[in-house]
Amino acid sequence: MATELSWIQQVGEEPQSGNYGRKNIPHDEAFKKLLHTFFAEFIALFFPELESQLDFSQTRFLMQEQLVDVVGEEARTLDLLLETKYIGTDAFILIHLEPQSYRQADFHERMFIYFSRLFERHRKEHQLIIPIAIFTSSESKNERNSLSMSILGEDILQFRFLKFELINQPWRRFIESNNPVAAALLAKMGYNKGEERELRLAYLRMLLQLSQRLDNARLALVMSIADLYFEPDPRQDEEMLRELANQYAKESEVIMELMPAWMRQGYEKGLEEGLEKGIEKGIEKGIAQGTLLERQHIARRLLSKGFSPREVADTTQLPIEEIRKL
């Protein structure tokens, strides 16, 4: 199953391992791709009351719009703008989704400028515009989502946009949701250091469930986004893999195929070093410390390198019949 971050490479970013201290992580691009693919699931997860009012079969994403802030001398393209049907009025409305991956003091003003420009352009066709901000920074807590003006007790302006801040979301609330958006964003939610292992294990279980109902491309998208935010820990990752393999014996091969990049990294590096420095020495060391799943993974790699089934069986100490099945 392909799990490479191909779409991230297309926007000029290199996939990197780990989360802490990493630079150039394409947060906003990741969210745009996620929302394009799983818009209905996103609304269901974070805005369930709004979900009941939308007809998702009537949803279409619109061309990106260039909006100009004349005073600020800034021209910016809206991240995501879509049209959908609002059941309550039986009319089409606009939804503006704006991912925000860093703190910005005047962000609420920018959202109002976007809203006013959209209203100016689309008020004849769409009488309702719903602006939604998605705060992904670990520092984004209690972000301002309103702009008001008044004089002598009279309201001149009252503007408010919908928002959610990932860091304020309790991750345990979402692990039973079977929602691909929840799986993709689990590592960006609020948790402490002592909960890291439990969170990773919950994420892997979610992947197993999602693999039964998502096609390979959409599942790879979920994994590629989640991989941006997990910090590798080879020893802990190996323990979790064994635990899952024992708990879900029938799905052991699926577990290996779904191994995320942050878990796969250590295995790949060790295997490549073994191939470069001497296949037998490197593999034998891995076999001595390894599990059946690891042997199967190594066997697949050796087969892909052109080794014969007999050579692979001798090296991995797996039965030749099992090698032929692989």
C-alpha cells in the first residue's frame, strides 16, 4: 500500500520525521487536502449541529478567489471556498474555511475583511456565508473570533466566525468515532507526555478500522497527514507493533502494510544499512531480535530487491511456502 507523501512533494515540501522543532511542515496545505477529501466528515466531527442542516450531495468547491485588502496593501487567495445547500432555507450558501497554523494578532480582522469581500461579490446568489477558522498551532488557545464596533451604547458592527482550536480538543473523545479526520489530526489535539504511547496505539487501532472502509488513496492521505505530527520513538513503536500483532492476529499483514512513516523509519533505516554493509550480517542481527512481522517485512523488501524465494527463506528463516505467498 502506498503511503508516501506524494501530494506534499507536489507542493514543494519535503516530508520530515518527527514533530518537535521541525520546519517547513505544510500545515495549511495538509488541511486543505484533508478538507477537500473529507469535508462532510470534518463538519460531522467538529460542528455536528451544522451537519444536520447541510445537504452534502449538493456540495462543490469553488475556484480560489483573490481578495484584496486595500488599506493593508495585501492580496491573498482564500484557502477554501465551497458552495453547498442549506436545508433550512432550501438555498445554496457559501462556506469559507481558513486554516491558520500560527498566531496572528489581527486574524479576526482579516476574517472580517474576507467576509465583507465575499458578501460584496456573492450577496445576490448566496445570502448566507459561513466563515470557519481552523487553528492548528499548539499556541492557539482561546483565539479571538469576533469583531465589534459601537458608539454611545449602540452597536455599529457585530461580526463572529465559527472556529475550533485543535489543541483544546480532548483526543480521547474522538478515538471511537471511526472518523478519518479524527485519525489524521489526533496527534495535534491536547495530550500530555504521559499519554503519548496510549495516543499512538489508539491511532493505529483507528487505522485498522478505517482500512476496512476507505480505499487505498484516501487511507494514505489520512496517514500522510498524521505522519507529519508524530515524533518517532523506535523502541516504543516496536513494542506497540508487537502488541497490535498479538491483539489482532488475523490482521497482522494489514498492520505491517499500515505501518506509519514514524514507525517505519527505524525498520527502513536498519534494513538499508544491512543491504549496504552486508546483507547476511545485517539481517541476521535483525532476525535475532525480531518478530514474525519483522521477518515478513524484511522478506518483502528482499523479494523487491530481486532475491530468490529460496535465498529469502534461508536469510529470514521463514518457510519457503510462506515466502512464496508473500
